[in-house]
Amino acid sequence: MELCVALDLPSAEENLALARSLKTYNIWMKVGFRAYIRDGKPFIEALKQINPDFKIFLDLKLYDIPNTMADAAEEIAKLGVDMFNIHASAGPVAMRTVMDRLSTYEKRPLVLAVTALTSFDDATFRMIYEKGIDEKAEQFAKMSYENGLDGVVCSTFESRAIKEATSDSFLTLCPGIRPFGEDAGDQQRVATLDIAAKEGVDFPVIGRPIYKDADPQAKVEKILTTMK
């Protein structure tokens, strides 16, 4: 597993202060909607200045017509980030169009597809997609695998089944990780690090349990020790 820290604090200054406190670790940093819309490319550059070995996951969940998604994917690749995501429900044509566009890059970012947001419970998900989370997440994962993506964003509880339906090398990035059983907040499907390890999760995404801790560096150290 490789730790991905969610930079979801209210300001660039707070997020960069958190990154500086973790600069001795070669870990992933997740830059989401709020941070990127507010702080843009300079924020990504600032993270790389803190530690050039930080890997950046740009969490924008692209969802549009295929050519527009491919245009956006190409601009993301130019930013020099290491991974980004799209919505699986954009469909196979969009997936292929994105991957074809990125095929010209010698070192392209990893591309993941969002299956089911971890804020969904099964009843609400069925209302929208007309299938249960487990069934639809696996269907979306197979579609993503067959169309050349590198992995999916899913909950910990779908990770093992998705790998069995695709490949052990097909990546699973899982938000909603509460490493040692912390409060779930607005997430419906949360898991501890022990469960994530058993389910074959590649990238546990952890935000609030780190940045709300009195000593984020000590918390990350404990997480990384647990993951070894």
C-alpha cells in the first residue's frame, strides 16, 4: 500500500503547512476540487517545491463528452501530476478517448475511474444506478480494465472483488479510510488500515484522521509503520 494524504483543508496556507510537516515522507498528496479551483497550478508547483518526490493525485473526477474529457486529460498531463481520475459512468468511449489521447506521452499519469462515491449508501445508489453498489462497482471496474485504465476509485469493501474480476495489478484507490477506527464523518463505507490491507487496497486515502490530529506527523508515522 502507498499512503495518499487528502489535502482538504480550507486554505492553501493550511494545506501547504500540512505538506511541509510531512516533507520527509515520499508519499502521495491528493489535490481535490476545492484546492485546485482555488489555488490551481501554482499549488501543485508549491507541493513539488516542498518535496520533489511527493506524488500528486489530482482528484477532479472528469465527467463530460469524450472529446472534452480527453482535452482536459491532456491539460492535466501537462501539469506533471502523477495520477488523476474520471467517472466510470462517462462510459467506454470516453475511457478509450482519454487513454488514446494520453498514449503519446512518454510518461503519462495513471488514470483511475470512480465507481461509486463512498458517500453513497446502497439505497441511494440504487435510486440513481438501479443496481447495488457491489454489482455496479464491479461492472464499472471491468469496463475500466477492458478500456485501458490503470485502476479504479472504490470503497475498501469492493477492492478484493474488483481485483478478482480484473487483475491483481489493477489498482484500487480507496477513500473513507479511518486508519484506527476514527469517526466516519460524512462517509458511509469506511474501513480501518487492517481491513484495507486484507482487501488488497493499493492506495488508502486518508484526510481528516491526519489533519485533525494534534500531531499530523506522528499520525502519518504511525500509519506508515502499520502499513509495513
